[in-house]
Amino acid sequence: MRTDRSGHDGPVPPLDPDHCYVAVQSRDHRFDGWFVTAVRTTGIYCRPSCPAITPKRTNVDFYQTAAAAQQRGFRACKRCRPDASPGSPEWNVRQDVVARAMRLIADGIVERDGVAGLARRLGYSERHLTRVFSDELGAGPLAVARAQRAHAARLLIETTSMTLTDVAFAAGFGSIRQFNDTVREVFAASPSELRATNRRGPIPTSAVTTGTGPHQGVSVSIRLAVREPFASHEVMSFIGARAIPGIESWDGTTYRRSLDLPGGVGVVGLVAMADHVAARIELSEWSDLGVAVQRLRRLLDLDSDPTAVDTALAADPPFVAIVAAAPGRRAPASVDPYETAIRAVVGQQVSVAGARTVAGRIVDAIGQPLPEPFGEITHRFPRPDELANAPDVAFSMPGARRDTIRRVAAAVAAGDVELDVGSDPAEVHRQLLALKGIGPWTADYVVMRGLGHPDTFLTNDLGVRHGLDRLGLDAADAVRWAPWRSYAVHHLWASLAAPAATAEAPSPSPSPSKEKS
């Protein structure tokens, strides 16, 4: 593990081998995903919590990524399955070029645009980006993407009943031969051998349903790994309470929504458990599966390090009780930062219920209908060019806010505002504030939820202010909660619904102070 998890830009210290070995000796699940342990005497790499006999310190090396271990000839452990662990929380905490690149790779940019496209998106040459990756991670972007494909393939092989041909293309491989060769090299077994030795069996396809199902398309049920503790009910209730009619639904148990993906539309159904999330995913193209999974993980903040967050916040006495009330509370992000930006503008100075109603009308008027409805899911969210050119009658809101929505959509469509998982939060904040109608609350909210930034505090949020008042705190106290101030915001919102709240207390909704338009 690293000795510094502050999340600030600048030189990143290397893994501390002695600290890593202590985690391995204790088989601590909290560090799964942070690093892998490569055992030189066996040629395999494991997650920190591997139940096998702990190897001698002199026989192990530690790598930040599985790709680095694979580059040096190590194979994934068949017992602890390091590929099935949650992702490293470091890539969401850090905002430097490597972290932004890792988020883009997880979102499938290398499969779509190659390493050259990744480098262009980040503003670097391909050679320089590869050098930066190799220096810090011990593997280049292409090797990282290859490791991600191999791990996605094993997950699908062992937890679904998909044909191996479908697994190959769903995991992002360009050919069956490439799929077979990579799986054999990484796992020392063929795809068919991995499936034959799997004892758990595939998830029943009836575990989660998204609706009536399409006449054409593909579907799969998978388990999304989480790092415990996991406040599953809290995170699902939060996103469910904000579900926009037409693109989302929430029945108290299952959350469903449509996804606008590179290869077409998708519809997902999620049921959260204490130790995993059961997901049913319906897609137009198998190639979108990896992208869909990563976007769902970001939505639910599944790669968070809840122990680190809870420990840091509970160190402040006013937070002890509210952290204890919901250990493992997440800071839900977004499946699409652009969509979050539009929702934030719609929600300016209105209640959560009011924002849902208005956004639902926009979806109904402008959003593209799905080829076939999935129960209550009937549309995808309007794309930037569609919103930018929509007529006045599509917006049931004041003219100033309508014009702000158009400006944001037009700026995203033109590339003047870059909203994706690889965006620099500070630059996005600056770009948004330059638009008429966007104030500090909206820009902060987009950074916090749209980009999933873990350390954004909504100083101007009415609910946050009331939460601070109830705890006898001031906005200036927020400096103590870095680098987890986004989680502090969610705890403050949730505290307003606690039994001690008065009937007059406001709902824990992201209501901004008035912003100039």
C-alpha cells in the first residue's frame, strides 16, 4: 500500500513493501484491489487476503496493478482470484494523469480509440504517456487494458452461462484467438478449463430482471464485488429517491435505468446486498458490457475504501454517531457526468420531487424512446446536441434555467466543457463557472457527483448548512474532513432524516443557494 493517500497531485510515493507484507500476513480484505502480491517461487500473483500459506518476505514482490505482475510473467492465483476483487480506490481519489488515464481505460477508451486516442484525450503524446505509466505502474496503458480484458473475461466465464464466444467479445477482445491466448497466458488455463473448474456456477438469470426483455440484444446477470462494510440500503435509497421517470425506476428493492453506451442502448437492474450487488444487464452489443459494469461501479461508488473514510470522519467527535449509524456509506457518482450536469441545473432551487418531475418531462419530450420499453424504462437521456437544439415547449421551467440547460448542452457538444471520467475536476469547475447561469453550487455538485470526486464540499448547499447547524459545526470545519469531504456531505444530508430531526427540518436534498443566471 502507499504511505500517502491524500489524493493531491504531485509525485506519488511507491508501494511500501513492509506495510504491504503486514497486510498480507493479516489476510486483510480491506487492501484487496490496492495491490497484488507476486510470489517468485510459484510464479503466481494474489490478492492481499489470499487464504494460502503466507509466503516468506524474501520471496515476494508487490505491484500496484495486475498488469505489472503479468508483464513479469506471473499468473493469477486460481484460489483467491485477484481479478474478482473490487477496483483500487486510488484511481478515484487521485486526479493526476495516471489516475485519469486509469479511469478512461476502465471506461473502454483503449478498446474504442487505442492508446493513441487515450493520449490525445489527456493531452499527451503516446510515447510520453506510456513512459509515465511504465515508470509508476511497471506496465504501459496497453498492458493495463489487456489485463482488464483478461479479468473481465474470467469474471464472465466463472459467473455467467454466456458462451465463450460471447465472453470474448463482451470482454473487449478483437478475436477468439486473442481471447484464448491471453486467458491461457494470464491464468495458465484455457477458457473452457476455467469454466469446468468453477464450483460456484453461473448466477441464475432470474436473480434480477429489467423488464420484458428485448426482441433483439443480449443479457447477462453478474455479481459486482464490493469492499465492506457497504451501506447498501442507503446508497440505493439515495439514487432511487432521485430516479427520473422514463430513464430510471426504484421500487424499494430494485433500481433500474437505461444507459447510453458506445455501441447502443442498455438497461440495467440492480439489487444491493451487504457483500455484493446483483446486476442484470441488457445490451444492444456485447462490446458495451465492460463499459456498463464500470459505470455502474462508479454510480454506486463500489471501489471506495469505506474503512479509511469512516475512520477519518469518525475521528471528529461530531461525526462519531452519524458514521456509526451507517458504516460504509458511499458517495454515489454518476453513469454520465453530462447527464449529472443537466440534472444539477434542473434541480437549482427546487425540491428533489420537483426536479424529478421536470426532468421526466424533458426526457419524455426530447429523449429517444427505446426500441421496446423495459417496464417503466422507456427512454434514454437526451444527448447534448438534442438538448441544445430543443424547442422552448420541451422545458417546463423558467426561461433563464432553460437557457442555462441549452448552454451547458451546447458547450458539451462543442467540446468546450469536457465531461467524462478522465476530466480534470479543477478544469471542469472552471469551464462550468464560465457559463452564464452556473454558480458555485452547480459546479461543485457536478464535480462531486458527475466526476465522483471524493473531496468536494458543497459549502452553499442548504441541506449541508442545516446538517452543520444540527451538529454545532461551521463550513470552515470541513477542512478537517479532507480528503473525504464528499462523504461528509452525504452524512450531513442523511443526518437530517435522523429521528432527532424536527418536523420542520428540510429534506436531505442537494438544494443550492440562489445562483445568478
